[in-house]
Amino acid sequence: MSILRVVYITVPNENVANTLARSFVEKKLAACVNIVSNVKSVYEWEGKLSEDNELLLIVKTQQSHLESLQEELKQNHPYEVPEFVALPIDYASEPYGKWMLEQTKNK
């Protein structure tokens, strides 16, 4: 299951979250996208400390789709530098891992 990945993406609002989540799943780039609300992000941008309320997308995918996910993100995300962090899934139950692979199979 070492090809499975979880990707974290923050977005400014529910509209962007829903647009990206639906696009990722419809295009078979993700098996599932969780949308987590009420995420507070604290960061420095252009020399200023910023705090924003955001939503977090937790994207379940596979390694081979990371570049396509990034391209889709660039086209549909309002941030100049959107967060895109991919982590390997060290373990997933066999049925869930198989389901993820089936849902993200290249057609």
C-alpha cells in the first residue's frame, strides 16, 4: 500500500472546498476528500503575521496522481501559494486500500 497518499490542502471558503473536492473525485484523482471546517492558520506572509480561518481538505489518493492534483489545484485555487503537502500512508486496512486504488484507477 506504499503508493497511497494523503494530501493536505487549505482553502479560504466552502465554495472553493466543494469545487476542488468534487473535481478531484469526479476526475478520479482522489478516492475521497474530507472537508474540515474551523481550521485556524497562523503564518507569516509578505513580512506580516497573519491569522486566517480556513477549511482543510484531506485528500486520499495515490502517488501517480500527485502532479495532476497539483495542476487541478493551480487552476482552481485563489491563493498565490496554496498548501499542498502529501504524506505516505504507511498502513491502511486492506479493504480500504483496495477501494482507494479502485476509485483512483486510471481509465
